Amino acid sequence: MYSSQGSASYLCCKSPSLSSKSQNRFSSEKDRERAQARNGGKGSKTKDDGLTPEQRRERDAKALQEKTAKKAAQTAGGESSGGGKGGNKK
């Protein structure tokens, strides 16, 4: 199907000066910069929040319970109104 010679349009679009590793690294750096700008310049989450691992587990468990309760309340409310996902709209 494909000739071993390649097409001229394909060759003109590739940058001969950058290897694919360099391009990937450059892309990753740009992605990190964009993410950092999106997050207001704060870095990644750190465990330096002043909590012990046990306190962190308790906090996370409480947050998960609240999230689960909220989701269950939304599901119960959605079933009675009939506005659930996956309707038979055509």
C-alpha cells in the first residue's frame, strides 16, 4: 500500500531538528506550564498540610461519606422526577 519513498507533504511537516523524545519533552513542559497557570501557580498537592497520616485518613473518610451521601440524595431525587440519564429521546 505505502511506498518506501514517502510523500513530500509528510516530510515537510516533520521538524528534522527535533527528535521525537525532544518533542515529547517540550510538549510535557508546555503542558505543565499550562496546568500551573490554570491552577493559579500553586504546585502539586503536598502532604505538608500539618496533619498526621491518621488525621488525613479521617478527613478523607469524612469527605468521602459526605460525597456519597450527596450522590445518594441526588439519585433519590432524580428517580422521583423521572429526569434520569439514558432517556429514550429520538
